[in-house]
Amino acid sequence: MSAVITCVEDLRAVARKRVPRLFYDYVDSGSWSESTYRANASDLARLNFCQRVGCNVADIRMDTRILGQPVSMPVGLAPAGLAGMVHPDGEILAARAAAAFGVPYVLSTVSICSIEDLARHAAAPFWFQLYVMKDRDFIERLVERARAAGCPALVLTMDLPIQGQRHKDIRNGLSVPPRMTLRGLSALLARPRWCAGMLRTSRRTFGNIVGHAKGVGDTLGFSEWVSRQFDRTVSWDDVQWLKQRWGGKLVVKGVMDARDARRAVDAGADAIIVSNHGGRQLDGAPSSIRALPAVAQAVGGRAEIYLDGGVRSGQDVLRALALGANAAFIGRAYMYGLGAYGQAGVARCLDILRRELESTMTLCGLTRVQDASPDLIVNPYTAFKQQGDHA
Ligand SMILES: Cc1cc2nc3c(=O)[nH]c(=O)nc-3n(C[C@H](O)[C@H](O)[C@H](O)COP(=O)(O)O)c2cc1C
């Protein structure tokens, strides 16, 4: 690696230099004013750890299970669309890094690499994320394709009946593949390493969709297509239907409310991801860490609970576990690593989190990751209220 990488922020800085502007901005932005995007990280940072001493921390164990699958640490790679545009063959590289590390990788519906292609090239089974779209035949086929690829879990994303507006994507004219206007082309040519990689790969469009969904051409105005295809009628009946159709482990993503969490479990969810889509959907929604305790309480152990949103360090992973999550999922953190150095960058990101988690556990006197509890945090339930905040 050409730069000194000490933390995820270092990976972000390199990615910014290496990824074409329109794809870097696609990753590093939230909807509208980006207040929820910022709150995800800043609320995590508000949680102070109880520093403990004299606890014999010679043997720290981070391995655990996620949905019954053994993992080396309680972290997963969240579904991220267009990873194959952030880095050529990005999904394959990220999935390989996750497999080498022993953590789950979730392939997005709107990935560049298709399910079948990833199944051929990944080193381990991966989870598949599904959006509910109007074309239900297409959804049924996607479910069967995920089954045929041996995916051990299906992640249903519920928080996208419409797409949140990201100003930068509009200004940049985001499309896949990028439109070859003079401005667009000069922005791509400013990133020669990326261009060379893209010329070497044939994966340059939505692999799960183009050629599989009706009426979808080769070049897609992303927002335009999303607004045409994504289904606003989605309800808990669809979740129940999907659970029956799929029959395997079902994870419901995008739950921020205790009432919705109960309905998700009643509809058959084996796990819930407390998530506001990384601040990319409802701007003004609370941070996901703030929503976590109430969701965990409502679920009461009937399903596993994961958190994503703003997780940039091992400290953040431990904060999520302390407030009730079984695992934390990362989005931008690994996408920065991917944009910076491909597979090695994702591996570096995971290694950074692992080391930070281990050190934080050590200094908090926690030897087994499964034993994380609110006791790790100073005033865990009033932490957000303390600093003049009345939420
Ligand atoms: C570039 C990008 C693309 C995303 N694409 C998807 C997607 O296709 N499906 C999905 O369910 N979530 C998607 N998400 C949301 C992530 O799964 C996750 O909820 C979010 O990134 C977590 O926040 P973090 O990036 O702060 O870790 C995307 C997020 C980013 C940053």
C-alpha cells in the first residue's frame, strides 16, 4: 500500500483520490441535508466506554456466530450497490476478503456482478439482499437464483419504497455504466488506474438485472430506474410471503421502530438489521445506534439483531454490541477500502476493525465478545440526552 494506513479514515482519503468522482460521491453521501448520515457516526462517538482494570485480559475471544454461522468477529459486510463501479470486479474482491476473514458478505440486488458470477468466483457462500420490485416474476426468479447459488440467508431491504434524494448523484448525472459526455469522460480519465481496470473487466452493468428484468436496457439512469421499479405497496404480507417462498433464513433490513421490529419477527424474520440505510433514505431519522435499544427490547431475543450505520471502527462495533446488537454491519468502511486498494483494502479495513475491537475489549476488561452488555458504556441509556439533547 502506497500510503500509511492506520484507520478507516486513511482508506477513505485514498479512495477519494482513486475512485472517479461520481462513484466516490455515490458512496460518501447521504440524502438531502445529510443530517442522519452525520448522526450515525456522531451518535456512536457519544458513547463513552467504562475503562476497567485488573480484569486478567490475557485471552480475548472475538469469534462468535451470526445466524448460526461461525464468524471470526461479529462484523458483516452490508449490501452496497455498484461496488463493481467503485473498483473493477468490486463485489468479487470484497466477497473474497470477507471469506478470508471469516465474516459474511451480502451481495446487493443492484450489484454489478451477478449472483451466478459471484457464486463462481467467491471463496465462500454469501448472503443475498433483495429489494421488492413491481415485477414480482423477477423477484421470484431472483429468490430461486439465490437458492441455486447456495446463499445461506436472504436480506430483505424494507426502507426503500422510494429512493432518498442525494444531491450529488443528481449533479454528477450518476448512471451505470457512466454516460460518455465530455465532462463525464474527463472525470473518468482523471482516474487512469480505475479506467485500466474497467477496460480489463467485462462487468460494467447491473449483472442481476440487465437481461433478467423486463424492459431494462443496457445503460441505466439509476434513480430513474429505481423510481420506476421499486414497489411502494410493500407490506408485512410480502415479508410473510417471501419467508414461505424462500424457506431459509430471512433477515429484514431497515427497521428503526419497535413496532416494526415486532411485526418483522411475527412475519418470520430470523434477524433484523437496525438501519436507516446509512442516512441515504429518510433524512431526519434518528441515528441507528439511537434506535437500537428500543428495537432490541421489543424483539426480546426472538430474533438476532444487527446494526449498521456509521460504524467506522472496532470501538463502534463494541458500542453496537453493548446496546443490544449481535453484530455490526459495515457499508462505507469497506467500500473505502475497496476503492483504495481493492481486495487488499477491504482486508485492511477488516484487520483495522479487528485490532481496534480487540484492544477496546482489552481496555474495557471484556474477554468474550458474547458477554458485551450495557455495563461497558458510561450511562448507556442517557448518553444521548446528556449533552443538551432531548430526544
Ligand atoms: C454506496 C452504498 C450503496 C448501498 N447500496 C445498498 C443496497 O444496494 N442495498 C441495501 O440494502 N443497502 C444499501 N446500502 C446501505 C448499506 O447496506 C448500509 O445500510 C449502510 O451503508 C450502513 O451505513 P455505513 O455506510 O455508514 O456503514 C448502500 C450503502 C452505500 C454507502
